[in-house]
Amino acid sequence: MKIRMARLEDAKGITRVHCSDIEKWYRHIGDSKIEDAYENLTIRDRYLHGGPWMSVESCAIHLNTLLLENQCPIVAEINGKVVGHAEVLISEEPIKGEMKRIAQLDVLEVHKKFRRRGIGRAILEYLFELAKDKECELITVTPDPNAVGFYSKLGFNETVYSGLSVDIDLPETPKREVNIKMEEFPWEKIKTKEMIFGKFQSSYCHWFVIKDKIFGINDKIYYETGIMEHKYYYTLKESFSNPKIVYLYLWGKNPKEALSFAINRAKYLGFKTLRTLVSVEDYNKIREFKPKIIEKSIILSKRVQ
């Protein structure tokens, strides 16, 4: 087995890894979908099964964006065949109020036919050395609930963030129009700011999504980034599956005030529900907006030795 940094030429192999889990493929027609062969699907149809890795074309675009940002896509190969894939994003950002250089494990996938052979563990061992070479202090991951034990055995034992995914029903009419300046802001503008809404992974991972757009996919939904009331950097992103829902990602200080502004903006745009993540600590500060808890999530960390 060989673990190495990925290249654009690996797009086809990475796509095979991610597609190996899909048993049935569907073509979308309006609000409905019908089962169809993979070859008959558009790139957007394939994307809706799991992201940019589901088609060679979109995977290559995504890989190119990662590499141009000096980030770290990784592959595992056996006999020259890609059987595992990971993506690690390096950044400096606040962790529990202190600036830390971190490596966020954003993606880890092993081909269905090659699981339980130690490939995931081998990729992580490679990541540990990579993080050391990149002078990171922490490696972070947002695990699926059934994978917490796997990461715990490898030293991911500190919880650096506990979040709640919530839905907020929007009022019939916005209380007032919100002052906004729409722009795609650079990472340097927000790297020292706390991400107070929408944090599922590292702050940088969520900012990276702003750059990681694919024509024919992301332009089919409403997407807005900018500065709200001269102090809150934000993204509002329409749900792929429900045009009445908008996702909020926001950087700033005052959760109650920021959410009030975001609710008004989302309602002004015509959405019915605002969906976001908020830290367990900040949840009580926004109770007046009657957030409905959907699920919990955590970010685990391991110190770089």
C-alpha cells in the first residue's frame, strides 16, 4: 500500500472510491426523481448523491481548487489503483478562544471492497506526519457518531467544539431591512474571528466552500456571501433539496444580534426556514427565536506530537 498526495490525474480513481457506496442512482426531474443508470445522469444529478467526488469532471475541478489553495488531498493506492481518499485543510484560526494552527480532516473514504484492511488507519498515520511537517498544533475531525470509537483509539480524545443543528421558522414579515454588502471576502478577513453559526468543521473549511463552486451546480441555487451591518461576515446558501430552507454560516461576536439580522435577511429573500449550527454554549442566547434542535455534532482533536 502506498499513501501519497493526490494529483489531478487521480480524479477518476477518487470518483470510483466515493461511488462504490452508491447502490442506486437517481435522475432529478423537477421535485421528483427516478432511478436511472449512472451514465444517463447529469453532473449535477451525480453531485446530489454525495458531492463533487461523484463525477470525474466535478472531482477534477474540486481537486484543482484544493491544490491551488495549497491544501492537502491524499490518496491510498494498492498496485497502482486508488482505494482510499482523504482531504486535509490547514489553517490558523480560533480554537476555544486561542489562535491555533490546525489540520482538519475534512474527508476520509475507503472503497467499499477494500474496507477493514487498515487503509483508513494508514491514511491517518500519514496525516499525523503531514501535520507535524506543516507545524500544526492540533488535528481535528468531525466524526460520524459510529466512528467516534475509531478516532478515539487513534488519540482524538479532546472535544474542542460541541454544536447543535437547529431549524428556525422565519416570521411572516421581516422586522426591518438589513444593511448588507455582498462580496466574496478573503480568508484573511475572518481568520481571527469566531465562527458563531454553521460550524460543522473548521472555520477554514466553511470559508473554502465559498471558492469551491462548480458551474451548473452551485449556480442553480441561491448563494449569498458578504458583510452584514458592517461587522458580521456571512454566507446564506439555499438547500439543494428544499428551496424553502436556507443555511447560515456566520463569523462575529454577538450571537443574538447576528441571528436577528440573519433572520431578517433570510425572510426578505423569501425563505421559510433558516437552518444552522450553534454551539451548546450559545444556544441559550438564541432561545427567543425558538430554534428546533435537529441533531448534535462534535469536533474532536488530537495534539500533534
